[in-house]
Amino acid sequence: MWVKLSTPEGGTQAEWLVLDRESQVVGEFTLPLAVDLKVVQGGYAYGIEQGDGLDPMVVVYEIQE
């Protein structure tokens, strides 16, 4: 499971946690606040980035262990 943590007001980065089946943290990373991940599959994370006044854009991140 991937969980986006709350970000302080005015923040530009969001912290994400990766949890295993027992809800233990097995990874963490930072992405731009405007990115919402939608699918994690096959070594990639896919999301939508929508900044202020910008059209939504698909983003893809390669997952490296």
C-alpha cells in the first residue's frame, strides 16, 4: 500500500510511505505535492500532476530498490 502523508500549508513536496501487508513501513519517498499516484505496477508508479493553472499531465516514475 502507498500512502501520501499530509503536507504543511505552503509545502511543495509530499512524503509517501510504502507499507507491507502487516502495515509496516518498507519504503518512503518524496514527490511534488501536485502529483497523485494512481497505479503502481511492474516497477513503475503512474500518476497525474496538476499544478496551478496547468492542464493535468500523466507522470511515470521508475521504482528502484
